[in-house]
Amino acid sequence: MAAGGLKMLQNMLEQLPASERKIAQFILENPQSILNKTVNDIGAQAKTSGAAVIRLCKSLGLNGFQDLKVRIAGDLVKPAEQGYRDIEPGESYFSIVQKTTSNSIQSIRDSAEMINYEELERAVQTLLSAQNVHFFGIGASNIIAKDAQQKFLRIQKNATAFTDTHLVATLIANAKKDDVVFAISHSGETAEIIKVISLAKERGVKTISLTKYGQSSVASSADIKLFTSYSGEPAFRSAATSSRLAQLYMMDILFLSMATVQYEQTVQAIDQTREAIKFIKREN
């Protein structure tokens, strides 16, 4: 069953216009009560309008109020979540292992609930037809870009993952019609990523973004928007760990989705890659 409606509302609450925020707050306080109500019922009870409810669903990237209700219904039948937990001074190794495991699992589960399957389908088809895919991330996001490049090269998909902004600008300036720029930024506000995706847009190059869920400069500029969750992460470095794992998880989903579409070709390419690596490792 679809879920994640309440997390979407929590993530977006501070970014919403006043009328939509009233509705979001009302739903978060009364999730059970909305399941049998109409758009106009919710608008009236939140002291705003039915039109604002429709706008809220659009802001969340959902396919209308029914989509939101289905997701909230899924939230209400889920087992209670432990949530994200931060480390404490002098914490035991056992406790750190338990908290890190819990945070990692929570991040992946939350991100799964944020997936818009129409956008995922568009991303997969765009990547399959791309001549070159230019992954770009700064700092920790470049680790994700490098991992994606390695995966794509193994299945005979030309891919780059540079950190030099000038070099990436050169790639975009000379990009082919079917090239794709894949921008990775957890915050969605990394200055270099914003510049690069704006350049790609100006040059008519297709763009895909991977950011935390919500409105951001990077996501708003991209043709196709993919998200990871951002709710309830702890303040310490475990937050960066959780978000990185969620980004890797989304890249794995893209890779495997592409692989299943061209299954035989993918298996053959991976087998050839494995044989080539064995050859390099073989002793003379």
C-alpha cells in the first residue's frame, strides 16, 4: 500500500504558502478524520478553501487529493516508527551500531515512500535513450555521482562524474541532443549545482535532479525530479550518513530499473566486465 503522505506534509510544511500550510497543519493534527472527507470539507475545517487543498496536492507532487488520502491511509496502518536517533557523548559501540542501523533503514524506507513512479519511469526512459550521462555533485554528493558513473559504464552507458565545474560546463557546451545532465544535491541549494543545471537548461540539455524532498532551486530547474526523504534526521554526522545511503539507494533503483528493461544486454555487458577484470587480476 502507498504511504508517505504525512512525511510529505511534514517535509513541506515550512515551504508552503499560508493557505496550504493551514490545510497541511490540519491534516497532520487530524490524519484519521480526512479519510472520508471531500476537498471542500477539508478546506472548510481548515478555514480556507477546497481550491487550496488541490493546490497543496500539486505542491506535494501528487496526483490529486485521492492520492494524498491513499498515502495517509497507508501511514495510519504502518507499525510505529522508531525515528532517527543521534549519538550521545561516550556512547557504547553496541549502541552506535544499533542507532546507525536504525537510521539507515529508516532513511531508505522514508525515501521509498517519496517515490513518484511517473517521474521514475520518465527518468529511466530518458537515461536509457541518453547518449551520454553527465553526473555532477559536490562534496559528499560526488561520491554518489562516482558510484553511478561506475554502474553505468558497466552496462555500456557512457557516463562522466567530474567535480571541476569548468570541465562540466565544457561538457554541457558540447553536449549532444540526447545527452543528460544528472544533478545531485541533498539540499538542492548547492551554488555550483544550480549554475550547472541552469546552463544545461539554457543549452537545451535534458536534466534530472536528485535532492531531498521539497521545493529547492535545483529541483525546480530540472526536467525530471527525484527525491530522497528529509524528515527527522538527527543533528550530528549520522544525518549525512543517512542521506548518502538514501541517494545510493535511489541510484540502485535507477540502475536496476534500466537493467530490467534491457535485461539480456545488461547481463552480457556485466559478464564482459567481470571477465575483463578477471583478466587484469590474472597473474602472468
